[in-house]
Amino acid sequence: MKDEIREKIQKNSKATYQEIFGKLLVSISIIIILLIVSAIFGFIFS
């Protein structure tokens, strides 16, 4: 019984880590894309 609970907790923590990491990756990629787009527009209009 205790082992089952432990396994569930480990699986849940892994899932939350993946969610946090995924959100971080998405936000970082959005920031990078915005920086690239603004750099391109600045280069074109300057």
C-alpha cells in the first residue's frame, strides 16, 4: 500500500516538472521569436 502511494507521488512530481519545463520552454521561445521579429523590423525600417 505504501509503495503504491509512493509511486503515485513520484509520477505526479515528474508530470508537474514536465509541465513547468514545457511552460518555461514555450515562454522562452516566444521571447526569442519576438526579439528576432523586432530585430528584423528594426533592420528593415532603419
